[in-house]
Amino acid sequence: MIHEVDEVLKGLLGGGALAGSDIDVSFEAPTRDWAARRNAPTINAYLYDIREDVARRQRGQVAVRDERDIVVRRRQPPRWFRLSYLVTAWTRTPQDEHRLLSAVLATLLPRELLPADELPGALGSLGLAVPLTVAGLQTESRSLAEIWSALGGELKPSLDLVVTAPFPAYPEYDAGPPVTEGAAVRVRGLDGEPPTSGERAHRPHQVAAAREARKRP
């Protein structure tokens, strides 16, 4: 799922206000060595933290239906994870980097919720919209200064981008076919003689008719 979120972000960051600008989008760690190898204007989205959003955790089972709306499988609800990205701009001058960050904001701010039909692969097959927040309050235990220190680089202006993505919980269980007939009761005598009245079938339409009859005065 993480690689599919990367694919979505690459399309978003390379489009919108930056469409046609030929800006590179990278997911590598922005270390000193990486910065030295860079030779073109780049937007870097470094995935620095992955945590489960326990407030979204659900219990029980989810029904999986086919095209006829019949339950064919059951599975556990998906688990949601917060993928935190450090978004930075890399050019020759700080002013150009600020322009790129402004373009990133203009592109991402309207996209607070990514619909399922815009998501690729298994991520889109879950049929769930994915929340996206940018430049929000940082609630993670590690600070941005600590992240830059661990990367061995100098502190740069950055945007904190968080994508809360669902991950399917396996395994899935096959569901039995739908019930189309009611129960049937066979009556025998006390001495074990064969039934004299055949089967008494309790089918759904008969049960409904009996309920309606009881309501009548």
C-alpha cells in the first residue's frame, strides 16, 4: 500500500500548480550525499514516520459483496495508518524553493480527501476515500529538527504531509450461499411410525403471511 500512496503523491506533486514545469519528484532521504548529486529542481517527499491511527480501528467483520449484491466473503475491517512525509524543495536559490513550496500548498490544500476512484491498485479496490492533511500541527514524538539531525543535513523550510491510508486485514473468509428456503419439519408418531402428514415447510413467504394474519382482527 505504501508504494501506491507514493504513486498518488507523485501524480499530485507533479501536477496541479506544477503541471508542465518538469520538476522532479523524489522519495529518497534528503541527505548531504543526495543533495550533492541533485542537478535539477526537485520536490522531495521523504517518508519519515508510519503509525497506526488507533482512533479509526474497528472490530467485527465486513461483508464483501459481488455484482449481484450477494455476500461472498467476509473480512476484518481495514487498519488505518498515518504516513508522514517531509516535503522540501531543492533549487539553486531560497526564493525559488519558496515558490515551489507555495505551488505545493496550492496543489494539496484543495485535496483534503482523495476519492477511491482516483486511487490505484489494491488501495482503490477497498472503495474508501483517503484523508490528506498538509502543514498541520505536528503531533509525532520526533521533531523536524531531530529528523534533519538524523539525516545529517541542515534545517530547511518544509511541509509536513500526512496521508491516512487503509491497509486490508487478512485473511478473508468465504461466506456460505444465501438462504432461499425455510426450515422443514417432519413429524413422526410416538411409536416411530412413518409420518402421515409429510413435511411442514416454513418458508419465508409463509412466515410473513402468518404474521399478517395474526395482525387482522
